[in-house]
Amino acid sequence: MFRIKKIRTFAPCMDQNTQIKILLSQPKEIVITSHRNPDGDALGSSLALAAYLRKHLHNVSIVLPSEYPYNFGWMKGVDDIIIYDDDPSIAHRKIKQANVIFALDYNALDRVDKMGQHITLSDADKIMIDHHIDPEPFVDYMISDTRASSTCELVYDFIVDQGGHADIDEEIAEYLYAGILTDTGRFRHNTSEKLFRIVADLKHIGLDDLRVYDAINNSQYEKHIRLLGHCLNNRFEFIPEYHAGLIYLTKEDYKKFNIKRGDTEGIVNFPMIMKDVRLSAFITEQPTIVKISLRSKGDLSVQELARKYFNGGGHKNASGGYSHESLEKTIKKFKEALPLTLK
Ligand SMILES: [Mn+2]
């Protein structure tokens, strides 16, 4: 799947940013891609980068593998995103025509499903901007930093490195903030001094942060509140000896509450509001797999737990994975892994 990098005509000593700058110095056909089940960071980084590149007269399309959650429908330009699941032929054509393809907020082609094969076959120059561990080298240029809170933070850096700080307007600031806000769990993990300086700069530019917060978070419907109540009252387990909280959802729950993509966003964080909880898991029975989301407080890392036991990974305080076993077995496995994680 990995291909040999094209032989470049640029001087070998030229740094990556300068090479990308030269690449983008003429208007190009650009496709921005991000991962399946796009979240605030995938959407925010894609829309921000698209808006920036359009200011430099590039023809930009955003192509995502699957639909975005309802609470991002307010974002300007989100309706113009091409969804591979809905329009595979248009998505394919756009990828085929592209001179430059950006891969945002994902580190491996299996995160974009069938779109991956089109990206592999494309001759376009490929640029990854991402913050997940162990990126696969399917791109020509890799901007990968696992210390970053979000891909939006890295897109901010990218625009600045390209000399485009003056291009960051209120709209771009809003997109970037949406990704930063969601990927840090509303500034509860992966924050840094640098990140707060970026946010301060976005505010200086004219960001209406409270409007973005409301649009994303205070936008739930009655069924979400009922579902949350069900999770906390009937599906929550506290494991005091390991300071762990667990919420799970069965296939029947999905049917009963008519749970759609994005409806369970943030539920993993609720056990964390308990004083005695240091680690939280949200385990859901999906059609073919069982998904697990993990959160932790402070120095306690859930990255290893996700990687070792659940084919996943992520960040110190926010990771995730999946299992091909039953819901019951996955819950059992999680509980058995706790003493090994917390030792
Ligand atoms: Mn992200």
C-alpha cells in the first residue's frame, strides 16, 4: 500500500514547508479528505483549510467518507461537502482530478474506507496534517505532531507557516475553534500554553466562541436527554477499587432510543465528573463491532489500554478502540485490563 515517494525537482535541502509553499504557489485542484464519522476536528480543520486555500485561488473540494453529526450542520459551507457514501462517483471524480490531496485528522488509509483505494491510485501530491500516533507513510508530505490538541491546532500552525496569518478571518477562526473545542473535550484534555495562545489569537481576530459553544453543545433534542438519563441510571457501573466508571449501550438501546451517528457524543465524559473516577469507558454494541471510548484524568494514560487490548490508540487522556467479541466479553476484558493498567 505504501508507494515510493516521487522524485522531487526541489533542492533536497529545502524544508517541507517551503516545498509545500512552492507547490501551492499556483492555483491547483485540491481535495481535502478526512476520516469516517467526521467529528468537530475533522470538519473544522477541513473547512478552515478549504477557506484559506480558496483565498489563494485554489479550486477546493472537501470529500469525506461518511455523513457528519447533526450538531455541526450550522457550520458555513458544510452542505457543500461531498460525502462518499452518498455520491461515490462525484467523490471518485474529484479525487481523480486533484493535483493536491490533503489528509486531515487521520493517519492511515483504513480510516477512509473505500476512498483509500482512490487516494492510493491518485498521482496528486499528498499532504497529511494529523495528530494521531504512528502515521502511515501514504503521503508525500507529513505534518504529524502527537503533542497537538487537534488537527485544527496544526492547521492554524500550517497557515501561519505558509505566511497566511493575515488570511485567518472570523470564519476560519470559528472553524478552527470548533475543532479545538471538541477535540479537547471542551478544554478538559490535551491543552497546552501554546493552545491557549492560539485561542487568544482567534479571539483577537474576532472569534465568537460562545456562539460556537452553544451551536455545538447546547443543541440537543429531548431524545438525547432521555438517552443520557438511561445511560446514567441503567447503564452506568462504578468500579471503586480501580476508580473507574463504565457506561455501555446494547443494540436494543440503539433501537429503543433511535440512536444515530453523533447522538452518543460526550457520554463518555459523564463518569469523569465523579470525584472518585480517574478513568472512564463508554462501550457500545455496533452492528459488526463493539466500540470503546476511553478517558482519563491527569497523568493516568489510557493510550496503552486502547492499543494493547482494543486494537486502538489515541492520546494520553482520550483514546479509543474496538473489539470483535461480544459486548459482554468486551466489558469483561475491560474490567480484567484495569488492574494491569492502574498498577
Ligand atoms: Mn483530531
